[in-house]
Amino acid sequence: MNTRKFFFLAIVNALLLTTAKVKAQDLTQNMIEQINYEGTLMYKLQMMARHSSEYLYDQGNMENLQGYVTYRQFGVYKCIYWNGAYDNLEVIHTFTVADPERPEYMQIDNTPRNLTPYEEMLYDIKMKALLEVRGNPSVFVPSSGAQFNVLFVEGKSTIKAYVISEALVPYTIPLGNHYLLNFTKKGELLGREVLSNTPTQLPAPQTPPAPEEEVVRTFHKIAGEGRPFLTPPDICNLLFYSPQPDVHEHHAASATHISIYKLNDRSLFIVPKNAVEQIKE
């Protein structure tokens, strides 16, 4: 076993063996699992938008679309497209599937209808989130080669509106420069959080692993304001933009934490950096 691989396994063992220590660093295992869950959920919302828009494009039905929203409700993913003005919205395309990674089972309904109360709530929150982004250009600064989008994760009493960076440049993975807006289910803004304001345009790995390696590893440094570890939008973008998810593994380091995300089994490890320093010693 080469030295690099041995050191990586040592880090993984440290991550697994220091779960109790993580709690003392204000990051519990449940919190790590929640980051991973929300990132995977957002990835599936993005897949829903991708498959539905590709279908509409192939059918020549992209005209007269004023907006869209993707969401998950009662275990089912949906993407709706509407036209019309604010006080006269009409849903003209509805896409539904249990798993967006199985688009062959997607159901399509082109019957015009009104928004459901739940969809009205999400529409209202999305408009408020976009106004918040556009009204605070000194806070929400899109990075070069990326643009902002809003994805929703529903909590028990709140709606998390993630302002996520999306790639405009092919074969790049936007990491960092993500934000979180918390809303009540009545559409009241509770607060905003900078998840990371230091953008990284990670080149998407195009070549297979070297013969002596099992995976392709990428790395970025987390700095600036925000959380010192991988966030749900980072997980989402790694899954959504990586062309080699079966062999891609991403590492991130901040001043206080090491994060490792394995795309093949979608496992996330986060450990205090001092625990890794102890292993190295």
C-alpha cells in the first residue's frame, strides 16, 4: 500500500473514531448526516429540473414559460412550470416522479391548472428570496462563471431557501459562495446566513484514476466568512456536475476542519483538523 493511500485511510479512521470528539466541536454526527441529506435532496431537485427542461426543449415547448419551481412533497418530486402574471399564474406543465434519478418513470401533465396552496407558498418564498438576493448585491455576489438559483428544503415549521451557485462554464463545479435564507411557512423572512463567500470553480475531473489509485481526488480550500466545512450546496454541486461520480472523491480543508465526500456511496466525513494533526504526529 503506497504512503498516500495509507495516510488517507488513517484520516478516514480518525473520522470514524472521533465521532464523540466532533460533538465537542459543535458539529454532531446528526448534523453531518443532515448536511449530507439536504445536499442529496437538492441534487435530486436539480436533476428534476434538468430532466423536465430537457423534455420541454426536445418537444419545442420552451415558449411562454415565466418560471419554475422544483420541490419534494409526500415523498414525491415535482417540477412545475407556469406562465402569467403574479395575480394570474397558471401552471402549464407538471412533472412528477418518485426518484429523479429514474427519469424513465416521470409522469408529465400538460393540463393547465392553478397553483396548489403549497405551490403558492413556494412561489411566494422564491420571489422573496430572489428579491433579497437582488436587493443586497454587496452580500450576494455571483462568482465569475456562475449564477444564483434558489432550492428549497422543508423543515418542520420553516422553509430553507438555499441560494446556490450554478455553473455557467462547462466542466466546472462551483463550490463555496452559497447562502441560506430561512422563512416561515407564511413567507416571513427569519434570517440569512452566509454559508461560504469564497467561491471556487473546481475543474471537473475528466480523466480516470491513475493505475495505482482507485479514485480521482479533488481538493479545495475553505476560507473567508461562513461554515468551515462542506455545506449542502457543495454536496449538491459535486453530485450534479461531476462527470465521474463512481470514482470521484473530494477533500476540503479549512483552518479548523477537514471534509471528505465520497461520491460513489455518497458518504460525508467531517472532522476537526486537530484530530488529523494528532494522527499525523
